[in-house]
Amino acid sequence: MKKAEATRLTILEKAFELIYANGYQTTSIDDIIATTHVTKGAFFYHFKNKDEMGISIIEELLKPTLSSSFITPLQTGDDPLTAIYQLMHYLLLEDEFLKVEYGCPAANLTQEMTSWNAGFNTALNDLIQQWVQTMMDALERGKLSGRVGKHTDARQVTLFVMSGYWGIRNFGKLEKSKAVYTTYLNELKNYLETLR
């Protein structure tokens, strides 16, 4: 990796850490520069402004993470209901990237930015729709294989499961504890079993 590429990646990674912990709007370019130890000129060499950098975080950091952590597990295996449960269990209790005290980075940015920034809205919607479509596709495959009831509405189930995930992340953030996740996972398991 060339020096300029490495500098750009460092800015994105350190900015993401600050934004994830403190929020997008409260994180300033000066905060990012102080953390990355790059000059203001170097920051503006790579990004026209903070919003361009924020969208780059979504495109270059969150999307690849989503693909490996959220998408791939739903594309393999022949039992999508078990895969959905295992994915949620992993994301909530095992994934070291996602911090209970900070919630879900995509959900945080959605709540904070999409109502007033079209670029964020587009990038985050693309990110989430990829997850939605993958979960729906897995459920449809499960219907074909007989592992999911044939009358199951894949979109309805997907939106319900994802809404629960985003909501329980917020409860975890408020309580600063993963204990609340167990309640969600227990009920999720019960719900998914009704779809067989």
C-alpha cells in the first residue's frame, strides 16, 4: 500500500473510532486530525470535507464489514432460520468489533445523519438494503428446501428481525450491558421456530 493510501485508510479508521464512540456531529475535523496525527492539509488532500469522509467510512469500512459479518453467514448453509439466529447471537454476544456501549454504527449514523444528508441516506440505505435482500433470499431458499414454512413472508420476517436487532442494540447501549441481548435472543429463537 502506498503512503497516501495508508494515510487515507488511517484517517478513515481513526475517524470511525471517534464517530462510533462520540457520534458523527460531535466529532470535528480537528478531533480527527489530532487522533490521526496528520496535517489539516493531508486531511483535505484526501477528502473535500467531513461529509465526504463520512460517506467514505460507510463505503470503504462499513460495507466490507457488513459483507463479511452480516451477509456471508446468510449465504451459506441450508437452514436459514438457524443461520439468522446464529448471526444475531454472534453480532450481539461474540463480535468484538461491535461495542455494546456504542450500539450499531449503521443504526447510529442512520438516526443521526439521514434526515438531513442525502449522501448519507443513499449510502446507508444501500448498505441496509443489501442485508435485507440477503436475508430475504435466504428465507426464500429455505421455503424452497422445506426448512421454512411456505406461507412465510420473507420481507416481513426480515424487517421484523432487523428491527428487533436495531432496537435491542439501543437497549444495550442504554444499559451498557449485553445482558439485555439474551432476552431478545431467547424470544428470537422462539419466533424463528414458529416459521418452520
